[in-house]
Amino acid sequence: MKSFLSIKNLLAIGLILFGLILAIKINEKPEVNDPVVILNIQKPSDEIIAIVSPISKLVSDPTDRAKLAIFNQEFANRVVSYNTNNQQTNDVYVLAGSKFFKDSLVDKYKDLDGELIKLLESSIGSDNHILTNEEKTDVSNKFMGLAWSLIQKK
């Protein structure tokens, strides 16, 4: 009778153990204890906080708040480079929002859409004209302030 502990058997047992250990390590999820900052936005002026805080309070779901913050931060970063009129700026915001959020916010928060339009019009007005740099900066500051307000703990 041949010995059970032959070189072939030891090699086979070693390979099986190696495979098991490797499979366990691959499926192991690392533990993350570090808080992750999604957005790094400077605190806006008290005047802007007073304007955007009521809009921010309309949104209750934390996931919606985070998504709206990301969306508005991106809009605020981009709007200053647009060479456009106020109607086109409004169209960009609405169309980008409808693509980004699909139907997830439709009729979910009462008056949110109207308040966002008011916020935009508070900077650029409702008469169609080419936006000045000051108007674009004001839009950017207000929507960045909204993004900041949305990521604050309620």
C-alpha cells in the first residue's frame, strides 16, 4: 500500500488550501472607517444661506439631498462659462435635471420646481437677454449655496 502522504498528495492538499485562502481574501470586503466627503463646498454668505435654506428644507430624503447637491454644484461650476441668454440657461438646468433625475423627483416635493425657478430668476430675471458675467456669478453663487445647504445635516 502506498503512503497517503506522498509528494503528489501533499502538493494537491497545498494547492487546495492555497485556493481556499485566496478565495476568502478576494471575497473579503475592507472595512472603511474614514468619513468620506462627497462635496467640498465652502460655506456661502449668510445672505445666500437665507435665500437657499427654505429650498433645501423642502427636500427630506437624504439620497435626494445628496443627488441634488451634486447636480447643483456641477451646474454652479459650469454656468459661469456659458455664453448664453437666460432662457437657454433655464433650459439647460431643466433638461439636465430631467436627464439626471429622470422621474425620481416628479411630484415628490411640493413647490421644489417653482422655488428653483424663482432662485434662477432672482439672478437673471425673466426678460430674455444675454447674461452678464455678474449675473452668471450670482447664479453660480446661489446654486453653490444651495448645494452647500443640501449637504448639511438636518
